[in-house]
Amino acid sequence: MSARQKSCGPCTLCCKLLAVSELAKPMGQWCAHLQPGAGCGIYDTRPHSCRTFECVWLMDPEMPHRFRPDQTKVVLDQDPDGLWLIARCDAANPQAWRRNPMYMALKAFATQHWGKGKLVLAVAGRRTWVITPKEDIDLGEIDPRSGLKVVEGTDGRVTVEMTPPAS
């Protein structure tokens, strides 16, 4: 979307949950440049990854205000290929994705895209869950660079295969 119809407003949750390599800012820590109540202290010169990031709420003009990250405590994100919908939560609030209306929306997306090569994940720190139409699979703590492959057997059982990150 070139001309956004929404703005972040007071929401700054991505400034905590996302890693910013250009600033050596790890995931899960508030950015040192965030000024409470005033936003980014280096907005005009912020790094490329900050300039280009848009959560799903910002990108989707139809997504209601109640899904804004500061309302749900969840930043909806996608992988670069658009194959994973990722519900990113603060490790201090790891179950935020399980609260409605977020949980119902994640389940609906999982149901709509099941078997079509798309995954729905919830991530809190390094802990990750795969959300399927029928169950939520807790993968425990994993390296965020790991590859995931979800396989549904003929018996309906779902298994998750992890591949280690490329060196």
C-alpha cells in the first residue's frame, strides 16, 4: 500500500518486539531511541528496517482498530515470502495471542489457508507455537532462523519438522 490509510498513533510495540540489526537492538527490548509518549527520537534518520516495516494492521485498510498492536499486545507480521502470518507477543505477555478477537482471527486465517502452503505462528521471545485449524502446537524455544515444515498425515495428525538455520 503506497499511501497508508492508517498511522501507528501511540502504538510502539514493534519498537520492543522486533530486532533492529542496524542498531544492534535485540528482539524483546525497547529501542533506546524510543521516547515515551513522543515516539521515535531518530525518526527522520531511522534505519532502513524501521522505515520499511509495516505490521499487518497498518497494511490492511480493512482491519479494525481493535487489532492495532497496542490494543491486542500482538504485532502481526509476515515473513518476507508472505507464507507465514506471525503473531509476535512480548515474552512478558506470551499468551496475548490467545485472547479474542485475536485468537479467533488467527484460527480463521489458519482454517482458510490450511493446506495451501501458509502457516500461522505465534511467537513470544524464542517460544513458538504453530496454529492449525484443529490445534495449537507448542514448539518450545526455537532459533527464530529455523525452517519449519508442517505435515498432516493421512490420519489427520499434524507434525512439525524443524530445520536448523543456515550457517
